[in-house]
Amino acid sequence: MFSQKIGILGGGQLGLMLLQAAIDWHLDIHILDPDPEAPCRSIAPHFQQGSLQDYDTVYNFGKNLDVITIEIEKVNVDALAALTEEGKKIYPQPSVIRKIQDKRIQKQFYKENGLPTAEFRLTKTRADVAKHADFLPAFHKLGKDGYDGRGVQRIESENDLDKAFDAPGLLEKAVDFEKEIAVIVARNPAGVIKTFPVVEMVFHPEHNLVDYLFAPAEISEAIRFKAEEIATRTAEAFGIVGVLAVEMFVTKTGEILINEVAPRPHNSGHHTIQANATSQYEQHWRAILGLPLGSTVQYAPAAMVNLLGEAGHTGPARYEGMDTLLATEQVFPFLYGKAVTKPHRKMGHVTIMDENLESLRDKVALVKSSVKVLSM
Amino acid sequence: MFSQKIGILGGGQLGLMLLQAAIDWHLDIHILDPDPEAPCRSIAPHFQQGSLQDYDTVYNFGKNLDVITIEIEKVNVDALAALTEEGKKIYPQPSVIRKIQDKRIQKQFYKENGLPTAEFRLTKTRADVAKHADFLPAFHKLGKDGYDGRGVQRIESENDLDKAFDAPGLLEKAVDFEKEIAVIVARNPAGVIKTFPVVEMVFHPEHNLVDYLFAPAEISEAIRFKAEEIATRTAEAFGIVGVLAVEMFVTKTGEILINEVAPRPHNSGHHTIQANATSQYEQHWRAILGLPLGSTVQYAPAAMVNLLGEAGHTGPARYEGMDTLLATEQVFPFLYGKAVTKPHRKMGHVTIMDENLESLRDKVALVKSSVKVLSM
């Protein structure tokens, strides 16, 4: 069962953590990434430099493999669809990736499947956005290619209309939310589903990137139950095989609305490597290889802080304050080995564990204040 | 602190788990191993095929590196000593490896340092052994090159003398022990020492290999305290930098005697990957890179079962019963990816966790009865 040839489209940090988990079963992993200096480069048993969006490159990469997965959605789905027809196992399925690639289709999918999400209006051009002044304040989201906080703009009023994208997108009603939470859910080909404990994310005020998170989230049992139920229904609606990260808002009135999903391991699940019996990465392998899903029990409260490139620093990276971090108990840095830092680029993360919630919070504050990613 | 070039002598399963841990900090690892199909081969950023015992090979491998460690003791120590003189950091230090490589020197070292160990007599030849009939029953241990159960023979009486090795060795009084335990201890260059919780090992009746272990050991507080104290004193006596595994007997009268030590990560610490905050592998990196040692707190009771090649099977390996194992909660197989299985060869291991001790034991029994490593 472990002798199949497996491909990953993308060799960034998520690919790297998938590779690390794959060592346990000595899986034969092939990576495709356009960046010759991608984080996976030196660790992957097989690494090929090439475009993820070019039909021929993706098709030729996949044609000698048995199972193919992704660590990024922006891939050539037509090539994956052709490979599926030839009997390759492509998980998540091309049909799932296609729906999620375009936020316009994604949002309509929620609506059609009775999955709760914020009100929205589809737009095609910047001029189009102007027609929905009655709908503001709202977020204007680019249909395709938004990533890591890019492709989202808050439009407060008509005065902000110049911020809108002049491309197909959608206006999403600004939600007055209490918390942003996420549930990572896995589904295997037999349709078995398991969820990881709900996490609570705190976003960077400007850059729309996860700044840090706590796992489990501090929410009521009722909210927790509802969040897990929505995540499970979402995985079922997509019929996805693999891991799906479901990001949600909890509104001030206790409503839960799906924000967006990612059909792969996700930033909101890095801490599962240390904190949970099965990590999201191993769970993804279990799901796509058709194996029983693992236990998601969590051993202690955990937090995760993203290490983002400091503003004003571009160039070869250096890490300040690692000593403090390594000298603190149950604080685990993970560096992605990206050669160059840029402002707000995800350069690594830190997982933190502690039985005591107050001390967990203190450690988060310590990590946030002591570590900086600078250029040399 | 993470940009040094690091070498590991040996690319077997311990090297593989060191590599896996090194991914967190994107360490630049170079591996030397005589086997072109060594487990580390496909994962190591740099892999060189070559002898670990040849002076020139080891010296040339090390001369462009900054830090060098080992995952096996049978290496050319003279080359490592020369590299130390040139300013390379060699941890464990060549002087420590030299003492441990020869069980005759190792035993005398315990005696000189007031560390408790079973009574012994040094022997040079088989004829020599015959002179110590009064000392039987005893184990005859080869001074050098014993490994994974090889190089040890029980000599019951004078009738068994033909089993003795005709090479320098020692006779060790057979200890009437209650349990075999081990403590993994780490020491960094600043002299800071941390121990992992005491584990209890059950050896294969014939092959003198760890069959399975429980962590923590079921022992009294007094024994636990004494075992940790002996392990700490042993690490201090050697002055080792890195991880040291101290295997001990607990006698029926509650005495603790050191059996032997290994100056590297060890089979008795595989479970720390899942069960402890810091694994023995990360702890080894912390120690040899001069970093603060990590917390060794354990999250739940754990067990570890070695997957040994089945008797009568030699050839390309296949694994029977993995499905049962993967369908059981908190049971984690790790396969070393060795191309060929041989009788009693270490092919992998399984870590098992459970809050409930009875259910932990049931899972150990299930793993032992369901998984087999056979040839194709």
C-alpha cells in the first residue's frame, strides 16, 4: 500500500510538511514546483522544476505517477482531469479544485448546498462594483488567484470604489464577527470523515494573514458542535478525498458563516504536528491513500504563531530572537528554508504547547515580541 | 545558528529520524554510509556512499563540514580526532566514542567512575575464558563490533566454552534481573543535562534485540529516581555532548546496574517522536548545536514494538497486517525503507499511545500478532 508513486503539485512549506510526514511510511514522493529554490528542493526524493499552470508540464509530471495531490490550488486542472481519465488517483479531485479555485463558483456552491455563508453579489468589472453601493460596506474578492491575503479589499463606501478589482469577483457583506475559527476535516474514499478540534485564528490587522491561533478555540460547546457539523457537511457536499480546511466566522449573534475553504493541509493546522495524535499531514496521506483515518485527539492546548517577513526587509533571511524561543519549554520553531525574505512572506511558524492557558498566552506574547525575520 | 554544515556518519534508521527532525530547522545535512540503498539515501540533502571505517573517507567527508555526529559507533575515530584538532565540532566527542566502542574499556570506565555495573573479568582469547570457570554462568561479550544482539553469548558452564569468542572480550556475571530499563539523557556543551522518562524494555528471548518497550516504566519512584541519577552521572562522567542511551538492569533486590550505553539516539527512544514534547532526535540536535535542551514531558503512556524481519525470509520486503494496525487509534508505524528483509533485521517500528494502560497493552499484543515483515 505504500509503494505507489506519489506526486505533489507545489513544493512550498505545506509540501515540505507533507514530505516530512511521508518519511514515516517511506513514501516515494515526486514534487513539481516552478521555483528551483522551493522549500522542498533538498528533501524531496524527486524534485522537478516546472510550471504548475502549464497543461503539458503537469500532465507529463503526472503520467508516470499513481497518486497526485496538491499543496496549492493554482494548478492546471485540465491536465489533472485528463490524468483522472487515464486512471490516476487525483485527490482532491479536479472537480473540487475547480470549484474552489474560483471564489465566485465557491460561494454559489455554498448557497446551492445550503451551507451558511455571508451574503454576496457577483461582479465582473470595477464599474460593476459601483452598481452595488447599497451593499457596502463589503469585501471585494477577486474570483481567481487570491492567495495569502492578496485579492481581497475592504470597500467601505463609494469613495473606496477605486480599490475594487477590475476583474471578475464578488462583493461579500462585511460580517460583524466575534471570532474567526477553522476546522480541518478529512474524508477518505470510503466516505469516512474526521474533524480536528476547532481552532481560533487571529488575523494580522492589515495583511489578512493568520497572525496566530489557539487550539482548541475558546467557544461554547454549542458553537463547537455546529462548526464541526458545518465542516463535515462541507466536506460531504464537495465529496472531497483528502484534507479540507474550512474557515468560518462566528458572528456576534452566534451564527456561523463559512468564509472560505482550502482543499489541502492548511496554515490553521500546523500545530497538529506536535499537538495531535495524527497530524493534518499524515491525515491527508491516510485519506488520499485510501487508509483508515487517524485519531485527532489533542494532547494539550496549543498555539501557532506565523513567522512573517518583517516590513522593510527584502533579501537573504536571518532570524532574530531564536535563542529566547528555543530556551522556552514546549516552543517549537519550524523554518521553511526560503532563501529570501519579503515583507509579510510566510517564512516559518512556531508551535507552542502548555497545559496552562495563561502560560500558553504568555508564551505567544513572548514569541511575537522576540522573534523577527529580517534580511541580512 | 542553523546555517552550519552538518554531517552524520551512518545513514540507517537513526540517521533517517535525525534527518526527519532536522527538517524543522532546515538544517543542511550530509550523510555518509557504505550502503548505496541506505534508508537515508532518498531523503538526505547530500548523500555520499563510502566506508565509515576508512580514515581517508571519513576525514575527507568531514573536512568541509562544521559539525559531525554519528548514528553508529563503528566509525574511524582517528579521522574524527584529526578533524577535532582542525576545529570541527565532533559530537559525541571522539574520546567518548573510543571508550564506548570497546566494551572492555567501557566496563573499566564504569568501575573507575563509581558507576554501578555487573561484575566482570577481561578476557583475551577463548582459552582465557576457560580460566574463569568459577565465574560462570556469565555472558561473554566481544570487546569490539558487537551490534544489535551480535557479539554476546551466554556461557552457562564449562560445557559451553566453545561458544566463547576467540578475541578480546569480557565475561560479565549473569545478573538475576527483574527488569531491563533505559534512560535517554542529553547533555549540551554548557553541561546542562536532561533525561527522558525511564522506559522498560522487553527483549526478544533469543536474539538479544528489543522486542517492545513501555514508557514510562512501571517502577517505584525510588527506582525511577535512582535510574535517572545514574544516567545523569554517566553522561557527566563521559562529558558527552549529545544524546546518550543508558541501558540498565533492575535486579530482584532493587539494585540498578548499567548494562551498556550508546552515545547517540537509540532504539529505546523512538516513541519520543510522538509521545514527548521534544523527541530524542530534536534533543540530539539541540545538544550538539549548543542550544538549550527541550522539555522531555510525555503526553500519554506509550509503547514501541520493533518490526523485525521474520525468520526464514530474506529478500525484498513486504509488510503483512498493516491494515489492522492503521485502523487502530494512536498506532503509528514507521518503516525504514530497507530494500531487503533478513531474519531479525530491524525493518521498522510501531509507536503506540493510550491514556489507559490496559488498552495500551492490548494494542501491543494486537501489533505483535498482526504485523509481519516477510519477503516477496
